[in-house]
Amino acid sequence: MHQPRRTLRLLVAAPTLLLALSLTGCGDAIEDAVKNKAEDAAKSEGVDLDLDDLEDGEINIDTTDGGATTGKLPKDFPTDEVPVVDGEILGGTYTKNPATWNATIEVGEPGGDKQAAYDEAASTLGADVVQEPVDNGTSISGVYATATYTVSLAVTDSNGIVVNYLVSPK
């Protein structure tokens, strides 16, 4: 019953610890030791935590219920049926039951053309429109369907033009 709470604590604590370590300027040996300790502690809680690419800004967490990544699409994201736009992948999450994926991709500078970014993302999907796009001033969002998945697509412009995909099986 307390497993999700423990997992959440690990998801927050490990990156925070490593960020603090990187800010203090400790040597590589100490940094590696802390990474290994964090990964071992996570593993003892059933969480696969990969901090080897931390210097590149990438963190990969895999639990029995799902996971999170930075710098790449989440594990098993269905790109064969849900293609995504080109851009800087900020991060993603996934859950196993129910299966869902979320991916966030920055495609432009702040103040860019949010509508053009939405139109490109929607056309890249090549999916049927389930809910027509709505622009509420802050974001444009709509819902699409492929043969297997429902895709909620949103584009915002708060700190840059960002495309967000929320994918779930039909």
C-alpha cells in the first residue's frame, strides 16, 4: 500500500540529491559513488534508476508501475503508429496499467507560431480527428484516433513552443 508513496519519494529524491551534488562541484569519484548509492537504493525499492547519462541531462526511471525519462521518449512509446514532431524531447512518462504515454517536445522559441506548430503535429499524426482543436489562448488542444490509440495533442507557448502528446490504447 505504501509502495507508490515510496516510489514517488525516490522519483523526487534521487534527482534532487544528484542536482545538489553537481552544484557543489564534487569530484568524479564522489559523484559516481553517489550515483551508485542512489541507483542501489532505488533498486532495493523495485525501481530501476539509470543515472549514467546525468551529465547529458538525461535521467531514466523504470518502476513496476511505469517510469519517466528526460531527453528521450518514454519506454515503448508507440512511434510506429503515433509519430511525433522533430524537436528537443524534454521528457516523458509512461504507466503500465493502464498503458499510457506522455511526451513533451519543445519545437520553437517563446512567442513563436503556436498554430503552425499544432498544425504540423496534427498532420504528422495522420490520425482521425475525434475532437476538433480548441485554442483557449494559452494552448491549442484536440483529440485524435489511430487504429489502436487515442492521442490528446496540445501545444502551448509559455517558455517556448511545446508539443505534448498523451497516448492511450482505445
